[in-house]
Amino acid sequence: MEKKEIPVTGPEEEKKEQQHVENDPIIEEIELLHDEDFAEEATEITEETEMNKSKAGSSTEELNKLTTDLGEMKDKYLRLYAEFDNYRKRTLREREDLIKTAAQDTLKSILPTLDDFERAIKAAKTAGEESIIEGIVLISEKLLRTLEQQGLKAMESDGQTFDPDLHEALTKVPVPSIDMKGKVIETIEKGYYLKDKIIRYAKVVIGQ
């Protein structure tokens, strides 16, 4: 039986075979194509990544813009609502004031007549004409009651501490008592309210 010889590859033969493979143009072309495909794929991945980043950045900008627009619209709505609410309240107050003081001008024009009645009563008392006094007093009281039904109310000033929000000082006079200083000594012309609103200030003399 014959023995088959198994070829033994030594280091030199392996080196020659490796050089042969490295110098093979087909192998080199395959490796070149592989490198180009890898480079192209890497480029595509990079471009896709950059595109995704760009899209993400664009989405973030759009979200920020929408958030800002929403905040501005909300602020505008709140300011508009506040302005409307103030307008509504102001209109209601004006309407209430108009209802309360609808007859203000008419009643105010009658006040000098009341003043004349009071002067006439004082003059009649001085003259001693009691019958005239009684007639004038009755007419004056009747007129005053009619005006009071419309919301008119006389202001009490005599003996009160002077208040610039209620009184108009015509003059000052010396007083014997310290307690009377700064107080109304005499009311020259009465003040009047119309439904708690002052329509005429009292003209007074105050002590000093």
C-alpha cells in the first residue's frame, strides 16, 4: 500500500500566498467596493442623523413659538376681560347714580325757595305777625315734606365740628369757650343731601 504525501506549507510559502492574495486585482477591487459601500452608508447615516437633529430642532422651535403665542393670547384675554369687567361695573355705578339723582337739578333749583321761607319766618317773628308766621310755616313744612319724599334731606350743622367735606366757611368769629373753637357757630345757608349725596354744602360761621 502506497503512502500519500501531505504537502506541508511552510512560512515562506504562506508569505508567498499572502502576497499573491494582496496583489490579486479582483480581491483589491472587492475590498475597494466594500470600502466605498461602507463610506456611502456611513455618509447616509450621518446625513439622516443630521436631518433628524434638524427636524428635532425645528419641532422645538415651533413648540416654543406656540407656547409663546399661547401665553400672549392668554394675557391679552385676561386684560380684555378685566377691562370689560371694569367697564360693566362703572356702567352699573353710573346707572345707579343716575337713578338716585335723576331729580337733582330740579330739587336743587327749589332750595333757594326754602331759604326764602326761612327768612320770611324769621322776619315775621321779628314783626310779631303770628298769623303770617303760621301760614308760612305750614307752606314751608308741606314743601319740605314733598321734597323729602324725593330723597332730599337737610344737613344739621349747628354745633358740629367744622368739616370741609360738608361745610363751606364764610367767616370766623371769636368764641368765649374753648369747646366752641373749630365748631359751627351759625348756619347761614343749610346744606342738603339727595339720597346720601351732597348736592349743596352748608355755608357756616365757625368759632376761633
